[in-house]
Amino acid sequence: MADLAPRTGPGVSPYDTAASAALRFLAELAAWIAGPWGAAELTGRGWVAVPVAAVLVALPAVFSTPGDKHQVVVATPGPVRLALEAGLWAVAVAGAVIAWPGWAAFGVVALVAATIVTGMPRARWLLRGAPIG
């Protein structure tokens, strides 16, 4: 399937596919929704969701690895970017488990697992320091 072949081009990871990018975005979206929701549940204060959401959205937008994204605000080494994404996935799962019904939390766990599996070639590339060329 052509969708699973590595892509090339300026500012695009050679090991990121449309499927892995879409799943990674959905997992980030789950973190942006479930994380604040879970934080509000834990603290009993709804306003906590606002700064938590702001931080969770800002982190992946600001810290990017050159060669992995089209726009880089703050250049970040590949392993740091991967750790950031793993943290977002953990927030997605924890927030869903805390705040959502079991079936929804299971869906987030399945989404994160699929994100990890489809993103392995890119993850290995990031761990090698995201070499280009």
C-alpha cells in the first residue's frame, strides 16, 4: 500500500505516513480533550481545564524536530519530541480513564496503541536523532 511507504520532501519526516500522522493527531486530540477533563475531575474545579488544555496544545505546537514538521518554532531533538508525544499519549489515557466511561477509555487506549504501532518507523528515526538524508 502506497500509504505505508516512507514520504520524502522538505520539512517532512521520511518515515511518517498519512496513517501514522492521522492517528498521532487523533491521539493528541484525545489528550487535549481527556487531559483537561480528567484534571477538572481530579481537582473538582472546572476552571483547571483551561490552563491544562492550553499547555497540552502548546507543547506539540511549539517544540518540533527539524525535518519532522513543516514549521519549527523551537528546535527540539528527536528523542525529546518522542518523549513529549509519549507524555501526551499518557495524558490521553489517564484523562480518559479518570473522566470517561470504560468504553470510551478503552477506545483511547486502542487509539494510542494503534498510534504507537503505526508510528514505529518514525519513532526509530526520531530516536536516532532524526537524521536527514
